[in-house]
Amino acid sequence: MEPITGHKGHSHHTESLSDLKLIVAIGMFAMQGNGDNERLDLPEWESFLELTRNMMDSPNEVIACCSPLRELSLRRVADSMAEKDEHLAQTVANSTRTRQFSIAQARYLIKATRLPTDFEELLVQEFDEMRKLVN
């Protein structure tokens, strides 16, 4: 099994090709519905479209959200380290869209899955804490 490679030959995925084929097959099976020609709808479709349009304005910034969001999640379960927090705060401060896109993604996920809005509030609080470290 070979790793899936992105553009320019760089390996961007650790999933094997057979795993990807399985995921696609499951997705296609799920889309078939129950035979009553049901349409598979994405929850909160209009919100998803709005999120996607906003993110298309700056796709590189969307990718830049991954690391800060991972680090913010790790801060919730691990002891805080001042130097890592400062680095994270600087990373967020250097990006014009990390906060905006991260909160927009969280807002969509909360609507689509009907999670409590507390999750969005917690994310906003985390970003506010990062802002204080830079100022």
C-alpha cells in the first residue's frame, strides 16, 4: 500500500489507498439511501455554503488553523507551558484569519451537530487568552 500523495509529489496523507477506497465505498453506499430515492442532505446546508465561501477567500489561512486548533485542544487536557502558550499566541496573532475561520468552523459544527453553544464560547475564551499573552 502506497501513501496518498498531494500535489508536487509531497506526501500529505498517511491513509493508505485501500483505506480511502473503503471510505469512498461506505460514503457511496450511505448516499444510496433506503431505496426510496431519498436525498442525502448535509445538516445546516446554507451555513455550510456560507462557511465554504468565506474560506475560499483565503484557503492558505484555512490550513493555518489546524495547528493552533490542535494546540488549543491540547491545552484543555494537558498542563499549560508558558513558552508553548507564547508561541501559540504569536502564531494566532500573526494570522489575520485563524481566529475568524476557527470560530466559523466551530459555529457550523455546533449548528450541524446540535452541540451546546458553550463550545463556541470556550473557543472564543481560548482565543481571548491568547490575545492577552501578545498584548
